[in-house]
Amino acid sequence: MEKVVVALIGNPNVGKSQIFNNLTGGRAHVGNWPGKTVEKKEGKCVHKGVELHIVDLPGTYSLTAHSIDELIARNFIVEEKPDVVVDIVDASNLERNLYLLLQLLELEANVVVALNKWDAAKSLGYEINVDELSRLLGVPVIPTVATEKMGMEELKDAILEAAKRKERRKNIVKYGEPFDGIISEIASILQKDGELSSKYPMRWLAIKVLEADEEVMKTVSKSPVYDELKLKLEEAKKVLGEDMEIALAERRYSIIAETIVPRVLTGARPLTLTDLLDKAFLSKHLGIPIFLALWWALFRFAFDVSAPFSDMLSMLFTELGKFVSSGISDPQLASFIADGIFGGLGTVLSFFPPIFFLFLGLAMLEDSGYLPRAAFVMDRLMVKLGLHGRSFIPMLLGFGCNVPAVMATRTIEKEEDRILTILVNPLMSCSARLPVYLLIASAVLGPWAAAATYSMYILGIALAILMAKLFRTVIPYFKGKPSPLIMELPLYAVPTVRTTLIHAWERGRLFLRKAGTIILLVVILSWFLSNYPWEAVHQNGEFVIENSYIAQLGRLLEPYFRPLGFNWMAVVALFFGFLAKEAVVGTFATMLGVSEEEASSALASAGVFTPLTGFAFMAFTLTYTPCMATLGAIYRETNSWKWTIFAVVYELALAYLVALGIVTFGRLLGFT
Amino acid sequence: MRWLSMRQGNGRLVAAYAVALGVAYLALGAVELALGLHNLLWCSENASLAGIVPTDILGGFASLVTGATFLSAISVLRGVRESWGYVIVGLFLSAVFGVLYMLIVGADGLSTWLSYVAGEGDWTWEWLTSGSAGPGLLRPEIWLFLASLPLAHLTLRALKQFNVLRGRRAQA
């Protein structure tokens, strides 16, 4: 029986699996692609006496070498040379889907287009001229509705017809001058290498060389024509600019938008609320300012609106401490219960409301579909500054907790980009640091408290970008440019109260869990160190903390921090903050020997900080050594002590420099 | 084309309304920002304008962004359909900050009540006009949000008329 190998390809969520099931009757052999953990699905069907062997390729937006999925799909088409490649195109999202199709045509694959979700496109009001699309692209186009098995017989017919086709149209995609001239010149150089010309389509290979495609460059670097090629590439850079990959991608999109879509889509383009909102949210000029304004609103919501709820918790814990300790005759045990446990833990827990409100706001932004837009808007800036576009999502997660954020970097394919993102991620201000900002800011910064807290987040972002740029420039391992970001933007939706509350609670619960474990231990330890030797510290009913073990520890370290204006108490708080950043707050409360309710005012009256040194302390807390849990995650994800130690050392040094900079310039400007 | 009729009738009214709000927000933002910077750099005291416009650098920035978004809606007059997005997002920002400041005033009230219950202070109504939101309910962003509600009504009506809210295209 005659056999035809058919590869199914398409963007994610276009109905590829449904078409695979329709064609094969759902009978599939599932395995892995050789040497990869990506699933490979194969199936068979017989149509008009011909066996169709169908291979389901991974869903992909393009055929670059940036991800494993893209590479698998591309290598299968180049190396296995399937008889027919069925590109499943989402008819309701034609413009985006045509990008992959253009790349398949460049690859000179024998393409049949399944124009799926035809019904969805119709319901949106699209009128697609199938004949014109087929004529423009030089391939058969079959409208299908996979969910209703519509168009499946026609698709099989088209596959058989295409498999018999001997001649294929070449050079469908015209980039215009100077692109086409340079592509031809490079192709003619590559043509001289018989091995390359027998294996690859020359025009496609030339385009990939221009794009500096990693895999292709590895192959052509072994070619005898490589030296000649390098000279030509240098010339091309002068004409097309350094970033030819972006330039060619932009040309493809403009071919789609200007040449294909206007001829194929008749009538007005459907307009949705998402289109309208994106006009402003993704605006070149307003996108970033809108993001910053919304971020500011989020912080005022978290800081100011939650304040009375924090007061309620403070009152509750104070009363609990008084109630429990009143029934204990032993002064040491009473102090331990009231000040050590209820005092310290109560201080930390009173910061749960702002953290929960922050997560509530974040959940609203996420569930509404805005957060991916924020990532998209910031991507342009981040790529320019040397950070990878995909880094923004882990960075956003870092505002919650750096541990899952570090783990989320697994979505970044290139190891250099991934490690770079891991290294700068702890600079994103996690929720654990918020209680510290709130305590210090409310103690010494008065009406500027909210603005100072907000500025910590901006400072974190700025430092992360700055360090990424610096590492990219000075560390040879990171040299090179980040790969471009491709992401799907979901439709906007009105978040439901239930799911938003669940999302906020799930994240806030992590803080509570930490407060009940590691923070409690730190608080107990700091209570012990600040209350002992008991007789020396408690003299005639007075609390003389200067005589405590903790004061001795602080004085030992204090000289190193004196240029920053930090006294021994601040140093001790930072020391315990290494275990968990939230512990800074509990440590201060224990050292000051006050209830959580009085922590802020006690800190102010104790004169530990001036507004300037308080602000510098906040910046130091933001920047210095990641907490133990984050360090563990860094080690697990990098699998390297070298990078883990590097993270500790550079952040400590950076924190010192930033705090010193704030204090020095602040004093020069006349602040105290 | 109905979009054309929007451009001539309702569209013109909406664009004019959005521009007026945009100018108001820009003026407010500029003053808040200027007062905030003045307060930060030269004065130690709060230099609020007539007790109504607060000294708020970042709040001023947010008002400037809201104003610029509303002003961008002027291209609705040229028939650029997507520019209605600027009106919607401007209204959204106006609502976010209007509601936010009202919530802050409410939180101030709750804090005052808690202090009163704990015996730490007397009960007064001062939180209505002075507190974390600056001049409390007199904060201009709250009044501008209320002033934007008729525009929200006009915009919602237009969007429903043209099936945009259901993702349907405009019918000729």
C-alpha cells in the first residue's frame, strides 16, 4: 500500500489535537522525541487506498531555534522531509497564524492549510476569501471545523493531491530590497557547499544565516565556505543593521498585514473590547506610564486601605499577650510568652493585611488579563536593557515570593538568560520585605511612607535591570543578546470575586505558614539573645538591652555598618533577616522590648533611624543577601555553588553600595 | 457607516467630554506634582493648595497619566475606531483612583473609630476632610471620577450599540 507521511503543525490552541484525532480515529502511538522529554504522537489512517502516517508536531508560533518545541518541529521537516505538512491555521486569528505559515513556505515544505475554527471566524464576522488566500500562498487551503469534523474528507483529499504534486512554488515570501538581494548573495555562497545544498533549501538556509540562528550557524561554521560567508554577513550588517532577526520578523509581519490580510479578509475587521483596551494599555507612549500608575494605585490600596485591619490585629495580639502573661507568676516565662511569642509574632502577623491586599490587587490584575500586557509592555524596555523578555513573568512573581519566581525561570530556554534572570530575581521586592518597609517608613518617614515604600519596588526593578545589563556586559558567560519574547495575550475578562479571593488567599497563606514556622523560631531566638543574661538585662524593673547577648553581637558587627548610619540594633535585625526577611520586624520588636502595637513608635523614639538612614535601611533590606529559602532555590535551579555564592556576595556588596549612596547623596542634598 | 455617525454625533460629544476631563486631570496632576516637588525640595511643611489639592508626587503622576489617556481620545474625532480604547482606559483609571481615594477615606474613618474604641482618642469627623488621602473626600480625583460617570454612560451605550462588548464587529 502506498504510504504518505503527513506532519501536523500549528500554533498552540488551534485545534491540532482535535484534527489529529479526527484523522486517526483517536488511535495514537505516544512516545517521546528522540533525546527529548517532549511528547511525540503518531497515528495512521487509510484514505482512498493510501495509508496516511500522521505525525503530530509540537505546537509552535515560529520555526526559530529558541525553544525545544520549535527545534523539534523544524528538524523534523528539514531532516525527515515529510511528504505533506498540514499547517492548522486558526481562521479567527488569521494574522498571527500566518507567520508560521510563511516560515513553512520558506522551508519549501509541501504545505496544505487547514483553516480551522471556520465557524468561530464566521461568528466574529470575518469573511475570508479562501481562493485568494490559496492563490497568494500557492498552497491548497481547506476550511475546517475540527470540533464538528467538518472539512476532514476535503482535507484528506487535499493531502493526497499535494503528495502527488511534483513541483512546488518557491520564493513565495518576498522581503523586498535590500533584503532579497542579500539573501540571494548568501544563498549563492552556500550553494557552493554540495553537502549543504543537498540537505537544505538554500534560500531558507540563507535567511537563517542572516538571522544568526544558533543551530544553523553551528552547521555552517564547519562548511568550507564559512570564511566567505562571514565577510558577506559583515557587509549585510552594515546595510540591514545589527539585529537582522528582528528586521526579518518585522518584514514578515508587514507582508502579512499589508499584502495578504487586506486581500483575504473582506469587510471591516471585527472590533472587540480587547482591541479597544489594548489600544491604550499596549500604547507605545502610554503603556508603561499606565502600568506605573496602576502599580502605584495597588500600593496605596495595600498600604492605606489595609491600615485599620492591621490595627485590629495589633490590638488583638496585645490583649492576648496581656491576658496570657497575667496568669503566669514566673517573670521570665511571662516575658517569653508576652514579648517573645505574642509580641514578636503579633508584630509580624499585623503585616498580613497589607500583604493580603497587595495579593488581592495583583490577583485582580492577573485575572483581568492585564498582567501579561504589563509583561509585554515592559518587554520592549527589558530587551533593550539586556534582560530576556520572558524574564518579566518570573520578575512579577518575585513581587510575591522569590522562591517560586526563581523556579519559574524554567520557562526560559537559553541557560545564560535563565541564570541571569535567577541572579537578578531576588532584587524584586518580595512580600516578606514589605513589613520591613512598612515598619521603618511609618516610624521615620511620616507622610512620605507610602511613596518611600513604592520607591523600593521601583528601585528593585531598576537595580535588576542595571545588574542584568552589567552582567551581560562584563561576564563573558552572559555575553550576547537575549532571544525575543513571543507570548499569547489572553482576552480581557472581569475577575470574579471568588477566584480573586482564592488566588490572593493562596499566596497570602504562604506568608502565614512562614510566620508560624521559621519566623517564630527567629523571634524566639532573638527574644532569648535580647533578654539574657537575665539579671544584667532586667535591672530593678528596667530593660537594659545594652547588656544583652544580642547587643554584643550587634556591637561586633556595627563598625562595618557605621558609614551607613546603622546602629547595632539595625545590624542585628539585618543579621536575622538573612534567615527570613520578615524576621527583621520581629527582631526589632523584641530588641525594643515593646508590643507589636508600639513597635513603630518605639523605633521612632529610640532614635535608631533618621528619615535618611531609615530609607537607606529599607534599600539595604531590599537589596542584600537573599533569604535562606531563596538561596536554596537558586542552588537547585542553577545546580551550582559558584552561582549561589556569587548571588550572596554581589547582592551584599550592592546593598552596601546602594545604602552608602543614599546616605552620602542624601546628606549632600541636606537631608538628615 | 455607524462608526461614521458616532464620529459626527455621539463620537464628537464623547471626544469633547474626554478632552475636557483630560485637561482637568492634566492640570490637577501638574499642580499635585509641582506641590509635591516643592514640598520635597524646599519646604518641610505641607504646601497644599487651598487645602484641596494635595502635595502628592506619585498621585500627581497618576493624574497626569489619566489626563494624557483621556486626551489621546481626541483621535475618535478622526474616525479612528480603536481610539475609543483611550476613553475606556481613561474612565478605568479615573474609576480606579476615585474609588481608591474613597476607600482610603473609609479606612481613615475605621482607624479613627478603632482608636476611639481602644480609648486612645476622641471621636471626630476630621477623617472626612483630612487624612491619608490628603484632603479626604475633597480630593479632586474623587470629584473628577464622579464627573466622568456621564461619560461612562455615553461610552457604554455606544459600545453596546455597536456590539463591541460581545466581540462583534460594527455593522454597516
